[in-house]
Amino acid sequence: MKICKMYLISIKVRGIKVSGMKKVMKVRWYDSFMGAACSAIKERLPLVDIIVHVRDARIPFSSQCELLRNCTGSSTHNIIALNKMDLAGGSALQPWMEYFRQNNFICCGVNAHNKDSIKEFLNLIQRQVRELKRVDNRNYTATVMLIGIPNVGKSAIANALHQVGRISAAEKGKLKHAIVSPEPRETKDIRSFKIGSHPNIYVLDTPAVLSPEVPDVDVLRKLSLTGAIGDCLVGKKEIAQYFLAILNSSEQYKKWAHLSTKADDGIFLNSTTECLNSFGLHKKEKKKFPTDHTQDNIVHDVRITLYETISCFDGNIRNEDEMDALIGRQLCALQEAFHVSSEGGEVPHDKVAAKLLNLFRTGRLGHYILDHLPTDIHSL
């Protein structure tokens, strides 16, 4: 997926404009709490049997945890878990898993909200524990630590492993629950959950940690788009513009071509002439819909709008100004698709951006892997 390199290489971080693809930036997400969390995790690392490095499958490289990059020790029993594989697309993720395996990492795709996926992941952990038991020739309680950056789904995985593991072991008792939120940095301390018996296996859910420095603007944009850092740091509109630049440069929108030829509540959507003049916005009056953007009919309209605005664009998307003009038209078009009113205090484009980002992050606008396979083993 090639994106116009000139587009959005400048980004604002809390009012400070940062330009350049390789500039190192110090930002404010690394506070005293995250520093304390890093220290607590480092203290416990030598005491755990297996480390699970949880990453976002949409950004397998950009979501690596810097804390683990320089950790000494063998990776024989460490696991890279590419969570949210349902948002990345299983087949597209296979080359990444193969890449990690070729570089001597145990790697698997995980969907924390799919019981079968969690069962497979638990089986993998149990196999590694049995291997440790065989090598050490002793009976012990194994400890597995989940580590990762914000919003990669560590707590969701811990909850799912705990539930599936307890049921499999036919153990009674009240299930524990880690706090799960779409907002980053909700886990505040290290908590333990039992996920297996004979031998006993416990998983540690840890607070999310980030490096005090971001390697470049490209990584910052990907962390923003996938929700690893708060939207307020960059701004919803800017993040939505970045997503639209990715969509416009990809083949994803072509999958929605059939939608523009179907009737929508009995109204046939004309594509070419109407799209060129008004980007598919001037449809006949329809009955009013609730403003819940997650409804299928609204998602349907959003997909049609995106398909028609891109397919009718006759400019050069590799030109920064022309890409910027297309994205501006798309934001205006999406205002009607989302039924966003111009009335009220909030800027309409900000409302549109928030809804658009939600649909992307929940997979309603397709599957994406934003990183490219690295060629340097040391980048892992």
C-alpha cells in the first residue's frame, strides 16, 4: 500500500508542529505513572516463565514494546501475539507470522473476542509450559506475563484466557475481570489471573507502556489511527485524514463497487454524473435515521460515499494538493452519510472524524495492515 509521501508528513502534537519522517520526538504520554509501571514490569521479568509480547495485528512492527527490545535472555519461550487479527485479515497476517517464526520467535494471531482463537492460544501457552517442565524436570507453577503498548488488548486476552482456562479446568469460584476499555491506559496495576491447572498457570496483566520517544512521525500516525494513544494528542480530524489517505491509496474501496448500483430504501443511486458534480451527496430526501453511525444502513451509506468519491476522482492521488482536495470533499460527503448536522457547537468535520475512526477501529471499513514487512532482523 503506497501512500503519497508528501501528504500528512507534518503532524501537530498538542500544538507543536513536528515535521520529517525520521525526527525523534519527546511527547507527553510518558508520565511518572508509566515510568513506575516500566520499573515494576522490569523487576518481575526475571521471575516469569513466559513473556507474551502482545502487538496490534494491524501494526505488527509499529506496536512493538520498546521495553522488550533491549531485554536480555533467550526468546525460546517468549511469544509474539498479534491480537486483533480479525481487523487485519487472517490471510494477510500469515506473512508476518512466518517472518517472526523465521527469526526464531514463537508467533500466533489472536482474536481476544473469539473463544476458539483463545483456546488455540491457551493450548500454545500450555505446550510451552509443558516444554519448560520437561526441560527443568520439576513440578512448578508457571507464570506468563502479558506486555504491550496501550490498547493492544492485553486485558481482553487476560480475561478470555482466565475464563476459558477456568472452564477447561472445571474449577469453581468467582471469575476475576480486568478492566477493558477502548481508551488506552486503563490498566493501572499488575494483576494475576489463573488460566490453567496441572500444572497451575497464572497470567499477569500489566499496565501499558510506551517509549519516552517515538522513532518517527510515521509510527506516531499509526499509533494514533489504531487508538494506541489518545485522539486528543493529535486530533480526530487529522487522524481521520490519515485514514482517508490510506483508503484512497488502497484497493479496499473497490470491494464496495457493487453497493453503488443497488437501491437504498427504494432510491437508485446514480454514480458517475452525480458523483462528479457533488460526490454522491445529493440524494433524494429519505426518511430520517437515528444518528447511531454503527447501524448497518449508515455504514452502507458511508461505504457508498467513499467508493463513489474515490472512483470518480480524476486527479493524481500522489500529488499532495490533489489528495488533500479529495479528502476535503470526502469529509463533506460523509457529513450527510453520517447524518451530522451543522448546528451545535462542535465542528461538523470533528463529528464526522470521530464516527469514521470508530468504524475503522471496529473493522466496519475493511481490513488493514499498515506496516510493511521489515527486512532487518535487528528492527524486531
